Amino acid sequence: MDFLFSAESWAALLTLTLLEIVLGIDNIVFISILAGKLPAAKRRRARMVGLALAMGTRILLLLSLAWIMRLTRPWFTLGPQEISGRDLILLLGGMFLLWKSTHEIHERLEGAADAPEQKQTRKANTMASVLTQIALLDIVFSLDSVITAVGMAKEVSIMIAAIAVSVGIMMWASGPLGDFVERHPTVKMLAVSFLLLIGMALVAEGFHQHIPKGYIYFAMGFSVFVEMLNLRSKRATK
């Protein structure tokens, strides 16, 4: 327990918590969009359970560190490219995000023309189906989080504490964020476009084409800044 009295450990905990929150932003966006498909009374519960699943997934992956490290070994080759277990998870997760976000954009833009189909789709969006989708994507989103934790901290307890604190903060922020996204359709469309960007980045990462996260977060941050200006301008003209 000596690490509790170490300034280095507390610095690692603080830094890692902040990084976990940043890496979890895409997770919050995805959970908010999926939870928005449920009746209003069930959305908060879906967000809370979804983030709890995210925390459980990250901790389990962290405790299964040896298995995660073996995922980097090649399983098979696809042309000249060696594909490992981690690559396969990133590819499948990225393609799922691309499919899901494209479907969301179609539903937003063509929803009026496909009204009967849209009603049928909404009926199919049960709590179980939404939580299943959240759980599957949590595995993909958790890989970067766990690898970041391993690279920054030496004590597993510090890693677990950082994950727990960051998820607690995300639980607190998910409600206002989800409500804000629901009130503003353009923000929701922007959030879906972020999923397209993240999905493409995951597919590229699966093929060992690394895109620095700084570029992705800058693009997302700049887009949010422009959208906030648009919303402010719209309020000013009312």
C-alpha cells in the first residue's frame, strides 16, 4: 500500500483518469445515440447500465492483460498484411461503427419517406438489443483505454481506480450530454458523423495504418466549436 503515499502514483492516477475520460468520449456519444432510440423513461437506465458495462469490460480486460498481449500475435495473413486478434477486433468494430452510423444518417435524412419501416425499427429497439450493441462496442472502445492504462501506470490498483473514477464522471455527464443531443438534431447528426470518423480510424488501425488520435480529436473539437457557434447564432436570431 506504499503507492498510496507516493506523489508519482497520485500524478499517474490523475493523468490516467483524464486520459480515460478523453478516450471515453466516443463511448458516451455512442451510448447516448443508442439510448435515444428507447422511450424517454428508459434512456437514463440504458446510459447507466451501458457505462457500468464499459467499466466492467475495461476492468476485466485489464485483469486479463496477458491474454490481451497475446492478441497482438498474427493469427492469419490477408494478402501482405498480418492480422492479429486485436486487429480483427478493431476491424470488426470499425466496420460495425461504419454500418451503424450510415444507417443512422439514412434514418435521419430519409425517415419521413420510410415512416412504416422506421416505426418497425423503433419497435425492435428494446432495452436488451440496445445493451447488447453497447456491450459489443465496449470491447472495442476498451482496448485503447486498457493499453493506455498499462503504458502509464505500474500498479493495477491505480489503473482500476482511474477507470472507476473516469466512468463515474462519465455517468454524471452522460445525462446532460444525452439530453442536449436529443434536443438538437444537428448535434446528433454531428455525433453520428463522429462515429463514422472513429469507425474509419479503427479500420485503419486494424490494417496497421495508425492515425494519431490528436488529429481525430482536433477535427471533432473544431466541428463542435463550429456547431456551438451555429447554435448560438440561431438563438440570437429568434
